[in-house]
Amino acid sequence: MHKLTSSLICSIATIGIFVQGVLIKVSAQETNTSCIKANAKLENPEEYDVIVFGDEVPGVMTAIKVKRELEKRNGKAKVALITEGNTKRGIGGHLVRGGLAYLDRNQVPRNMRGELGAFGASSQLYQEFLDITGTEAIALDRFTATKAFENLFSRENIDLIGNVNLKSVAVASKLVCSLTTADNGSFVAGQFIDATQGGKLAEMSGVEMTMGFAQLGLPDSTLSAGWVFEVYGKDIQQLKQIEAGLIKRFLDKSDRQAQDWLVIASGNNPEKLADLERSFTDSHDRPAIMYQATSDSADVRALAFSGAYHGKTDTLFDLRTSKAILDRANIAVLDNRLSLNALLFDVNATQARELSNNGAKPTPKMKEIAKEVEGFFQRLGVQRIEFMDELYIRTAGQIAKSLDDLTATKMTDGGVSAEEALGTFSYHLDARGGIAGLEERIAEKGIHEIRGFLMPTFNYGFRHTLPVEYENLAVLSPASGFGGLGTTAGRIVEFNVSVGEGLAIATAIANAEERSLHSIKNQEVKQALGYTPKIYGKATSSWFDIFTVEKTLRRF
């Protein structure tokens, strides 16, 4: 029999709930009755087996996977993706409406690339994402992506409900029971997956959230926000020529205007000026022109655009002081345009959360700066600049307690055990723009020798997505349980789509067998994965440094 919204059906079956590591049998009738009471006053709610809230790409792909997994077990299933995002402007959160076309990929260690390739073996779900969007390696076309998602939702018969305003969430007996929107009615489900960047559904459910890097004693500090823009009328070779011209000017000490720009951008600080100047040449004293590792991407190495922009606008190339910088760009090379992830804004934790919870819309001040950036590039000969609809909010807080936090310490120690691992991921602890106050706080605690944070290569499962408060809710995003610093690597979309593959299987098992999501272990999911993932997590020499920092600073 198809179990439509198992939270509504009074069954005599039992479910397993782990309390302090002990499995306790609880009557499904008892827990289902609680949700029936909680939902009793709802008017004609829509009922689903699983609701994914938020249309960030990991949520989109997980909705697709969970629908298939439910059908495999139940014969049929009812799944909805509900989002506050304006789906008329595209489906796919910050990758689509935010235009973040440059996909950060798995960074396989150099000594393993002969065996694994440049990006390693992607999870099957992430590979499907690359295939359906026609992504060659790095550059995601937002128009192709949203069309692909629309087609998949139609083919898989998944309800897409966009432009909602989440009003309230009903909970009972450690279960999330339903959500109510301002204008789109109420929705009931047996399982919920929060795929928003900041964990908004979880927060409104009563899950304890930490602001910024509060877990490291820095509740006001967070990662920079970005605003992606697209360049029309210049191809990548032409942009390289513009950059080469700027580098040539900066290397020419007789070019008084160019040297004045550097003085302004550095605030006439000798150390900062030297940093700018060092960026203009590589280790062989050649101009450090942007580097193309793939045909559909380029990485800017020199601070030539940065120096020229800040010099011309009489602003310091310092995120904390100027509140916005034109940084080195990651460039996605598309058929008719270039997408640049370069403009960063300094935001505190409160601002990041407010922006994330309110559509990621740029502020008036941000728009002023965007106009200056637009004028700067147009004066360099660019035909047209288009800024995206939404900001890229890198992180907006984390769940305070998950069943199994995937901290930076755990990452640098190789992650979860190989026996339970659903895959392996490598990425730097990338705090682009820095974490305000982190170095000072480390020094305050008497930690004086930090040798550098090497890139972790870590195995992952899915249980860091499960907040301790509710047994039918997962948070799949930078707001998962990363214990603070871990989100700098755990925020990457490829990682979260891959985690979503395992989470979808666990969610389907919980629904089909009327079990607590908490009772499902990584090993059980791995057995149902359907293929054998490549597992190669390993400890790095940064482990002790990261361990020292997190152990000393961590407050939760």
C-alpha cells in the first residue's frame, strides 16, 4: 500500500529513535497522533511524502533522487519542492538566479590525479546534474540549467511551488508536521529537507541555529557575500589582452598614473603595495595573466583589475575598510558571455542572515558599488555588464547540534570511516574574504604556531545534515552541522549534491519503513547506494593545527 504522508497514518508499526546512543522503540501511532493534532486546524493542506524546502541546486537534485527512491520502495510517491525563491526568474538558487556559473569542483590531490583524474569520480547524482545541464567541466549556463530542472520536474512528476512566503511551521513530539505559507496554503509531509542556504525552515521549526562563526566564539563574523556579474562583448582572449595591458602598465615604474593607482589601492602601505606588485608576475618573472585550466573557465592570478579599479575609485583594496572589493575573479566561459565571481561585500552575521532570509536582494549601497564596477569595465572597452538577480550568500549560520558534526578537524583527519563513507571530497578551507577576528581570537588564546591549513581530503556521510531536535528533518546546505570552520569546505555545491544523494536514500528508507531518520546509519545507506563510490579520504599534516584551533575556540 502506498503510504501517503506516513506522519498522518496511525499505524501499529514501531519506529526506532536513538536517545543518547540507545535505540528506543516508540509507537508510530503515538508520534503520528501528535502530528494529526498539530495539523488539525489547517485548512485543506496539500499532503506529501517528502517536502524539500528551498531550490538551491542540492535541494533540486535531492528532490529528484528522493522521488525515485520512494517509488522504488513504495511503487509511487508524492514529492514537492517549495521555495521562497522567484522561480519565474529561474530554478536553482544562487547558481541560477545568482548566476554563479563557475562551479567549484572536487580538488583531487595532485599525487592522486593520475589514478582519479582532475576532478575525481563524481557521485552519480552530481554527474547527472552536469549531464542534464550540459556542463563541460566548470561553466554552468543558468538558462540551460533552469530549463533542465523544469523538464526533470515535469518528467518525474514533482510539484514545484515557488514564490511562497513561509509563515509558520507546526511541530510535535520531535517531528516537523507541516508548514504554512502566507498566500499558498499549508503543506503536510512525513519528511522534510531544508535546502536553503541559511536553514530557514529549520530555524522556524525551533532548531537551534548559530549566528556566523559563533561556534568559534565569533558570532558577528561570517564569510563575505558576492554579487556575480556577466560580461558581454568580450571573449576570454580579449579580456586577457585587457588584463595584460594593465599588468604591463603596473610593471612600468615610469607610468605615473598606474603607480598612483597602486598607492591608492594599497593605502600607501608598503606591505600591501608589495603584495599587489608581487601578484603581477609568476615564479618565472612572466606576466601572471589569467590561467585557463579548462576550456570553459579561467582563474585570475594578478591583482591588475583590482589595483586599477580601487585606484580609479579612490578606495582601499581592503574588504574590512572599504566594505567591498573587486577581488581576483573566477571566470566561467560561456558561449556568448563571461561570468565573473569577483565582487565581494563585507557583511556581518546578522546582515548575512537577513539577506539570506529575504531573497538575497542587494542593498542600495551594493547597487551603487555595482554601478561603479560597471562603469570601470565599460571604460576598459566592455560592451555591457549584467549583474545577477540575487547575491551569493556563502553562509548564513549553522545548526548548533547535528547527530555527527563534520568539523574541519574531522575533515583534516580524513572524515568519516571508509566503512561508512558515501564518497570522498577535497576542497580548501576557503574563507574567501577572511573571517573577521579569527586571527586575533587565535592569538588571544595563546596559539602562536599555526603552520597553515592544508586542503583536506575527507570521506563523508549524511548524518551531519540531521539536527538533534527533529527526527524527520534534514538541513542540506552550508547550514548543516559543520561545527564552525568546516562550512568553509562544506558549503560547496558539488559536495552538498553528493551528500544529498545519500540523504535522499535515507529519507526514502525512513518513509517506507516508518522509521526515525535518526535511526538510519551511513552503512545502511551505502548498501542501498547502487554503486561503489571511490573512497580515498586521508589525514593531512594540518590536522593538529586545525584540532588545536577548533578545540580551543569551540563553544558548542
